[in-house]
Amino acid sequence: MADYIDNVMTSAADGALILTVNKRLFRHLREQFDQQMIAAGKKVWSTPQIFSFEGWLSRCLDELGDSWRLINSHQQQWLWEQEIEKASRGTKLELLQVPKTAEKAIQAHRLLSEYNISLDDEFLTEDQRVFRNWQSHYHTLCSKREWLDPGELPRYICTALTDGRLDIPRSLLLIGFDQLSPGLQQLMSIVTAAGGACHEVALHTGEKGEMLRFAAADSREEIETAARWARRLLDEKATSIGIIVPDLQLRRRQIEQIFRQQIDPQATVALHDEETLFGLSLGAPLAEQGVVYAALEFLGIGQRLTMEQISFLLRTPYLGGAETEGDSRALFEQKLRRFRQQSFKLSWLVSLMAGKTELAIFAVILEQLQTASLQTVQALPGVWAERFANHLHALGWPGERAQASSEYQAITVWQEKGLAALVALDSLQQPIGRSRALQLLRRNCQEIEFQLESAPGPVQVVGLLESSGLSFDHLWVMGVGDTILPARPQPNPFIPLKIQQQYDMPHASTERELQFAEQVLARLQVASPDIIFSYPGKEGDTPLRPSPLIPAAAVSGRPEIAPPHDIVALLAEGRLTLEEIADYCGPAVPEEQVEGGSKLLQDQAHCPFRAFVRHRLKGEQLATSTPGIDPLTRGDLLHLVLEKLWQQLQNQSKLLELDEQQRTRLIETQVAAAIDSYYSTRTSPALQLLCLEAERMAILLNEWLDKEAEREFFRVAETEQLHVEQVGPLRIRLKVDRIDELADGRRIVIDYKTGHKIDPKDFLTQPLIEPQLPVYAVADAGKETAGVVFARLRRTECKFAGMTCDPGMMKGVKEFSKYEQVQELEIDSWDDLISFWQGELIQLATDFAAGKAEVRPYDTKKSCEYCDLVGLCRIAEVNRNLGEDS
């Protein structure tokens, strides 16, 4: 390979035109030339005539002054789509996927242009005849507007060379081309005819390297083994390592993830851009870069926002005020999620911002979004590009914080290519609406490849074509399976197969694919003195076979690799030492802040750590919404209806006085009133959904009132009343769903439940995991609270369950002494039970006030199954280590 470089450098110094197969090889040779000039002591030198073939064609077009005529890929795609849509409108072809069809049509058109072939006199299928009509109209339009199609560019430049409008090079070197296109062949003929010299630089004349053949279990093992092989070489100070992946486009994400974990794990958690140890030749779509993704999301905001969209607006760092109002926006999101709605009207959000000085910047942003979403006047794409840019600027994009290098580069590409591609459509497009302009911009950004400009690291991951002309000290060729090399033929459906095979077009036949694969593998065998060919043994459950083209000289074996280098593996193997600190107690609660609800005591009983996080650190999982009306909202509505019902009825006697029609009418009236009241401060779901929910609640309440009618006389003394009670060092706020007063004056405390599980034995646990009703019972002991009862409201499962001081007080409710736990706790009387509750409640309150925060669940199933903090306390991992079932 050194001889090849020296030959190229000598020719470049002599003024030869050197054309490369791709930009990567062009940059490599330019860098080599500059280094040679510096090594020779030169301070100034002429720019060598080294170009990629595409770059040279563009340069020649500039010299001719015809650059304005060349339509770019975005313009070409749009023109073909418009032609296909117009031609297929109202026909059976209208169901075509226009963008995909246009891509195939453009590919066929370019092949026909490169090979200078017409389909006019050929036998064509129906699809091919349709394509020929599209192409004819496209040719007519380009000719009328004097546009130059990209596929015609090589022939156009060759014509300019023969016409004398461009100088014919005296010497031409072609480097890295596995196969020559018709345009290159025509160029070589012109140079030769003019007496010039043409050479294809052979890249496979050197000695073959030592080769290893590795069969991996699957694709992931193959990638991880390659990454750990590269890690070992890096540890040995290797500086030139190549990884060639034929299907890099499909495996880019997985390769990037695994290589980063094994080779450069620090980069995974780095908060700023630095040079990485490996580089991928294939960039990601511009639309996937964070700052550009955010811009497109902002522009796509309409009159109604999903909760996910609002959450993105509140969390993204790419909006104005993201740092200044960061905490306030987080709290606002928490509040907004408590509505448990999937979407909100933008106008309602704007009104909600009124008077919120802590969110003043965000309020202005919402107003800007509302104004932009109302733009309906059509305009040219270039006008929309300007509007989009101004709109983003008004929103404070790209944010307050300093931009990382990758963000700065992405913004530059967004401006120079993303928006510019929209402007370029002005000469082709009629005025369009905002949604169509945004659709075009999104697609442009999805098609634009963003490659981060940074110094190449010692490990380079490249595709098969990008590897042409490159050499490495160590080389791994990955994914060499029988379906990859040789690849399956993929002839274009719009060109007759006979023509494709006659002209030996790319992907037209198995013979051509085999020839191409053999050329590539011959080149790779001399690209490094140390080569590994690998392939996965299976994909999912499908067994795979190696390519028959893997050189016979490759010895089967397993490469030497480094130990796992990802952070998880290092921790598991103990190669990273973590400092262990056992801290089970937080600071005591200040006296002026010793208030809380009964939920505080319940959390303390289930797990002290849960209580500490939720009630001291204010940490909780963000509420989520579900389609339709979620269970929590249903529970809230049911509580509200029952409150209104008993405010109307007041006692059982009035319930029994109602006939069936009166009861039904009362229920329907109170359900409607509850729904109106509940959604007066919320965005309501669809009317049909509310009607179904009202019908469901009416049926359930009818069933429930039957249960109420079976009881002995009672009067509803309180509904949904707030009480504040002193429990040890804490003042506990609790809202009791209902308190009934019996005929003898004694009281029953009732808590509505709509879930599957209710268990009265939870009133008798140590610690007390159901403290709400006992808190009231202890505080109300002087008023003769005679029972604590759950009221389960569930279709076909309606019932009361709890405990009373005497038998027979409520149908279905047992007297307290009937529970086995009472004997175990040595409770002999109702007063003893009240004393037991008092002692447990005071202990829970005291422990919480003292800051006790140990991860100690009462029951790993009952306490942890629905807890939202298991990812924080890591109780599942602890249980697994102990061999317990989590």
C-alpha cells in the first residue's frame, strides 16, 4: 500500500488529475499530500488536482458557469413526486406510496441517463410504460426550464471537454473504483483520444495479510467481540484499526452503542463533546440530532397538544428560559399531569398561564406557538423557511445554555442544508400551506446525513464502499454472510431486466453481484497485514451461513479480545470499587413543618424510605394518562357523585321512600351534576365517552344503593369533610369519605374503595398499614366511633368489609374479635383496639419526624408491587441477590 500512495503522490505533484471513488478517500489523499509537502520543508504549494468524482463534476460545472442549472436531490425528488401524483390521480395507481415510488423511478432514470438508453422501442410492462410517461414529462419540463438533471451531469461534462469549453487533463488516475461507471469510461476515452494517459490504480497488488475466520453466535456477539478486539489493540497502543461493515446502514445504532460501551464508556456519560476513540463513517439523519429534532417538534405544535408534547416543551433545554425557569416548569408539569388527561387545548394552556410570574417566559412561548399555529395563508417554501426561522428565534431556540460542538454543527447544517433545501423549491413549487411546508422540511432533514466533523480516532468503522483505498494496521470485516457477500440481485422494476443485464447495470444479476463481491474481497485481503472475517451464526431463530467468498487461507478461530469494558461489567466483576455508606436516617423534621396527611403514615408503615422520599423530598412518579377515562378519574367522579347523593338524601329513610323511577332520576341528576362540576376546571373528553361513563356509574350506583337499603337505619353525619388531628409530633390532615350515625348515636367511619383488593386485616398489622380510619377512630373515641369500614363499589362485587365493636351492627361486617390477629395482639376490647391503634400511629409519626428512612418494606409484594420508587430504592436487585422472589 505504501507504493500505491507514493505513486499517487508523485502523480499529484506532476499535476495529474486524480479522481477517487468517495469523499473519504479524497480527504485521505489530500491529507497525505499535505503531509508530504510539510515533510519536504515546503511552506507553500499548489493545491493538487485530487477530487472525488462527484466533486470534480461539480467543479467543472462551476467553471462552465452552469451551476444554477443543476437541480439537487430534494428538487429532483419533489419534481418526480409531483409528476407521479398528477399522472396517477383518479386512477388505480393513486394508492401508490408516492415518495418510495419516486425514489425507485429516480434510480431508474439515473441508470438510463448514465448508460444513455431510451425505452421508446422496447417491449415494456404496464408499470414500465407508466414510468416512461413520467420520464417523458420530466424531460420536457427540464428542457423547458433549462434544468440539468444530476444523472446527465457526467455526459454533460464530457461533452464540454470534447467541445473545448473545458481543458482535457493530460494525465488521469482513478483510485478506489471497484467498477467503472459509463461516465468514467467516457471520460477515459476522451483523455486517451486527446493523447493523455489514463490509469486505474490497482489496490490489490500487495501481499495478503494473515487472515482469521470467526463465527459468532449472533449479530450482537459479533459486534461486541469486534469492539473488545479493538479495545485490546488500543491497550497495546495500536493507532490504525479498521472495522468494515457491509450493512452498516442497518446496524449503525447497535454498533455505535456497543462500541461506545466497550471502547469509550466515558463518552456515554460525558456532558460535553470531546474527541472519541472511534468514528463511524455513516452519519445519522439530521432530523435525529437533538437540537434539530426539537426545532421540528416546536414547529409542529398545533391547536391541541398531547401530554407528551407539553412535557417535551417543559423539559427541553432548547427553548428560551429553559434554565431560568427549569424548576418552575418541572413543578408545573407535575401539576398538569395530575389532570390525567392525554391532551390539552393550547388556548386553555395559555389561559392557565395567567398570573404565573414564575413562568412568564413560558407563557410568552405558548402565545407564540398559538400565533404560529393559526397561520393559514399559503406562501412559497422559501417564505415558510424564513417564517420558521423567525418563529424559532422568537421561541428562544436553541436555548440559553452554551452549545456543544455537535449542536453547533447541527444548527449550521440545519440552516445551510435543511432550510436551504426548502428555499430551493421556490422555482418548482406553487404557494403551499404551513403543514405541507413543514412536511417537506421534515423529510429534507430526514434525508440529510449529519456527520460530526472531528478528528478521526484510531478506530474507524466504515461501510464496504467507503473502505475503498484505505489501509489499516489491523482490519476486521464484519457480517460476511452468504446473504451479504455476494448480495442478492435487486434489479430496478421500471427497466426491463433484459436491458439491465445486457448493459451490466448495478444489482442486475447474480453474476454481477458475484463479480463485485470478488473484487471487493480481493481488495480487502491486501488492505491490512492482520485481517479478521466474521459472520453471525443466526439471526433470531434463523440459522445463517458464512459467505463462500471468505478466503480459503483464513484460519478458523477466535480472536484475542479484552475483558468487557462497559460500566455494568466492570461493576459486576468488582473492577470498579464503590464506596459503601449505610445511611438509614435523614434529618429530623423541623417543628414548624410537622404536618402531613394520613398517606404519610401509610407510607411510613409500608416502607420508611418511601415516606421519606415522597413526603420529605417530594419525590413521586409523574402521573400518566390513559385512553378514555382513567381509573383515578373514575374514582374521583364516583366520590363526588356519592357526596352529592347523600347531601341530597341525608339518611336511609329518604332512600327507602324513593320508588324505582325517583331513585333512577336522582342518580342520573347527581351523576350529571358531578361530571359538570368535575370538568368545569378541566378539559373534558368526548361527549360520547362521558355519556358512556355516566351510564356506567348510574348502573353501579343503583347496585350500591341496594346494599345501603339492606342496612339498619343510619344518618349520614359527614361527607368528604377535612379533619386535622394531632398524632404524636405530627398534625395529620385527613378527609373522611363518609361518617354514618346509627340509631343509638354511635358512628361508623366509611372509606370508599373501587379497586380489586380490600382487606380489613390491614387494620391489625404492625406497623399499621391502613391508618386513615384508625386516625379518626382514635381522635373520635369520645364520640363513640363503633366501626371502621371499607365500602367496595365495584360491579357485581359491591359490599361492606371492616370491623365493628359489636356483632350485627352492619350486614357483612364482622365484629373485631372475630379476627385471629386480635388474639395474637392480645386485644380484649374495643378500647384495647383503640389503644393499639393509638400506639401504632404515634410510633409511625415519631419515626417519620425523627427522619427514619430505611428501605424496609412491610411486605415485598403488598408494599412494593405498585410502588413507584422501586427504581430508586433498588429493592428488586436486593431481593435477587438474597435469592428472594421480588
